[in-house]
Amino acid sequence: TNICVLLQNCAPMMLQTCHCILVGLVILQFTTAGAATTTAAATTTAAATSTAGATTTAAATTTAAATTTGATTTTAAGANSTTVAGATANTTAAAAATTVVKTTATVSVPDCATAKNMSQDAAVKKAFEKTLATSTGVPEEKVECKLTHKCTSRRLQAEMFDSKRRKLASASVQAAYEITVPPGKTAAGVSNSITSTPKNTFQASLKNNLATTSFRYTNVTVTDISTPSTFSQPSSALTGYTCYEGQGCYFKPYLQDGTHFVIDSITAMTLATCGQRCSSHAGCEAFEHSSDGLHGQATCAFWKGGACNIPGGSPLSFVTGVAKLRTCEKKGGKRSTLTFTTSKCQRQSILGVVSALIWAFLISVVTG
């Protein structure tokens, strides 16, 4: 409206002056949009070393250093990294290790759609866990499984040269189990219980447990139960979390503005302390703890908005086999759907360009 009034009031002799004012407004708009983008980049902390497009300055790194305490110091390392000196000095002794037994059960189902739906059903997951708990004599809360589905197609050999070739689909649900060996049990005893359970016995128990789900009439056949394997992992000393040793995600593809992750601290702390902070932080779906592993420094970070969903399978920038790194997921917690949205600064910049184009069009109309 202000632009229209300005254009109406411009007399022919003042046309050049009016033109200059409008050009000035265009330049001011672009400058403001650029400033907004620069401000967003400047607020990126040094800990988020992989934020795409961010220009982290030494001054910004010094600001991040203000969050550290004790003997921990932060220094600029290049343009976008932070080196923490003495961060491991306060690390407490490692917690006692827990013993975990792993095995996988493969169950064939009638079709691919059924396999997919079963693998995503919480009640079915519970039925699978209860089945193995019964077979091993281990409490249900000590049994955790991840369900996935597999669907492959094969042609009937007899119809290989038929113009109307028919395909048969082989659909199955796979349950990857992790059993935390409880007091009073041994890994050898749990493993022996698994290997000594016949497949038809496991199958009958599974069908009985599925009776309370929407798949109670689904025909299921246990085709394989893998040989159990045993390994030790440091105890998280946390109730309600499942921790993945040596696994995590790089920050780079995710949004640091609280949408996908929050760096709670770059000061060394115990796994339990990081977990307690996640529990009290709104929106924290999982946390990543590193004494000096993946990100080159001590890190306690919270994953939000479906980011780094390890149980979901193949998250963005996933890494494994990293020493001193653990990602812990809330047991029974529902993960959000990962989405990427345009930031506020980006929206302002886009609006600024659109406004500039409108002004340029008005100028061309006035000047004829």
C-alpha cells in the first residue's frame, strides 16, 4: 500500500527521485534478508561441526566455550571444529558389563502386505518377545526384539517361457532378538534354551501369543531360529533405555535448531547423567553419548523428531564400530516421522526475493 501511494504521488519531474527511492528499498530488502541468514549461521555452535552451510567463526567457538566448566577448555580448530582439552579427565570408571544373547527368528506369512503390517505392529512385537521369554525362562522386560519384513519374488520354472508369467511371493517377518541375561541366569543357559526349543514348539507359542492381536487368524510358520551369539556391553545403568554400543549418526544432514537434535553438553559426563537429562528434556526420543568418539570430543546430544532412528533401520549418516560411542533409545517409545522443513531465515530470504521482483516490475511499469 505504501508503495502504491508513493507511486501515485510521484510527479513526472520527480520520477527519477522516486525511482532512486524504490531501488534503495530493493537493496535494503536484500541486505536485511542476507543479515537474517548470517545471523542464523553465527548462532551455530562449534559443537555442531557438521551443520551444512554454516560458517562458524572463532568468535562463535569462544561463545560455545562458555558452556564448559572445570578444566575443560575450548579452542578454535580451523573454521568449524572444536577441540576439548582434558575432557576425559572427569570421566568416571566404566560401569560393569552386561551379557547379551542375540538370535533371529524367521517366520513366513501369507503375503507381503501381511509381513509389512506385522513388522510395524506393537502388539505383534510384544507377542514375539513374550514367545522367546517363555522359551528361555527370562523375564519379558529382559527381551527386546526388532521386527523387519522381507518380501522376495520368484518365477515358476515351468512357466518361464509362458507369455503370462506368474510370480510367487515369499514373505516373512524377521525378529532380531537381544536378551539381557538376568541375575540367576547364564549366557550359556539362555543359549541352550534357544537351541533346544523345537521350531514347532516356538511356532505354537507364537500363535498363542498372537491370538490377542489383529493377526490371530494369520497363518505363521517358523522357518528358522539362528544359532545364538553372546557378547558383552557396558551397562547403561538406565531404566527404560536400550543402548547401541559403537553406533550413532553424524549431525550434518539434520537440523540443529531443536528440530532434529540438541547438543546438551560438550563436557564429559557419565552415560547415566546424559540419560537422565534426556528423560527430563521435552521431545528427547534418544540420546547419544560419547566420551571422545564420533565427534572428536565429549558429547551428550539429544535426538528429536525421528532423527538417527537406529531401531527403524538405516538412518541418515549412520555409523557403527565407533569406540566410546553409544546411542540409547527409550524402550517402548514411539519415534516421530523424520521431516525437513524450511527454516525461518530461509523463508524470509525467499519472501525478500519475491518482494524485490514485485518492486522491479512496478518500477518498469512506471518508467514505461
